Amino acid sequence: MRRFGQRIDVRAEAIEDYERLHAAPWPGVLEQIRRSNIRNYTIFRDGGDLFAYFEYGGEDFAADMAAMAADPETQRWWALTDAMQEPRPDREPGTWWKTLREIFHAD
């Protein structure tokens, strides 16, 4: 199981809409998350800072993320949520959220 922590900013004027969308996520988006071997997916907010945590249990992360990106319902969801976000300038090239380096874990 691989653990991921990620950060991105949410635009101040979009916070209410962003939280409203995530209070009732679309079933197809949730199903695609599961099909892409993501578990225990959580997003936290502190002001305009979003922090996401998830666990990946698959064998091919790149292929699972490509399958998620190809899913039409996920694409519609991302069209809404991406417009509400402001990516961090120090993220990896070609990514949307900044992935953080794990430095500690205890079960």
C-alpha cells in the first residue's frame, strides 16, 4: 500500500462551491476512484489550502491514473473542480496537485 499526501490551493471565491460538490460527490466519480485502486481518500481544508490523503493498493499507478483521467464522468467532475483550484508553482511538471514526500508513518 502506497500512501500519498498532496496539496493545492482553492480559490477563495470558490470555497463554498467546492465544499458543496464534495459534500455530495457523484457516484460514478467515487466508483472510478475505487476502480483506480485508491482507498481512504480524504481532503482537508485550512483556509485556501487543500490537503489530500489517499492510499493506493494497485500494481500500476500510472495506468490506474490514466484510466481515471480517461473516464468521462471524472473528466466532467474535474472540469468543475479544476476551475476552483490554483495549482502550486512548485509541483512536479505535468501534475495538478503537488505530491508531498512521506517522512513518517506509524500504524
